[in-house]
Amino acid sequence: MEFDIESNLFSINSLKTMEVIDINSGSRLGYIKDFVIDCEEYKVLSLIIPMQKVSLFGKTNTIEIPWEKIEKIGVDVILVNGQYIVDKEEV
């Protein structure tokens, strides 16, 4: 997703306070926990969102949403195309 840099600047902290919603199902996915960042290109590659359920042995399941799947960043929500969401498991 391309943004006009002049009119669409967002801080990491402001993005973390926005709720992420899947436009396909209308479901609330949660709030951003972390970002995957390309340090050489200086850009965000994906968003990491914790799932509501915690698995056995204290592992937390997360959802990784590629930046290209973001459809719109609004005032208080981020709309994503969650059709190909990838579940990850953190240790």
C-alpha cells in the first residue's frame, strides 16, 4: 500500500493504538504488538498481532499481516484484507 508521505505520516505509537479489522469478515483482529521492519530499506514489512488465545506451555500465538494487505489506515482503525493471514507461534 502506498501512502502520500506528506499527508499520511503515522508514528509507531499511534499505529499501536489503532484496532486492526479484517474487511472480509468484519472481525476485530486486535491491536498491533510489533512490526517486522526492513532496516536496509527503512520500511515496515508486516504487522504482528497477538491472538486472543494462549496455547499450552505459555506460548503466544500471533498473526502476521503483510503491509501490502493493509487497505486503509483511518483515524482509529486499520482495515486489512485478512484473506491470507499467517498464524505464527512465538516461543
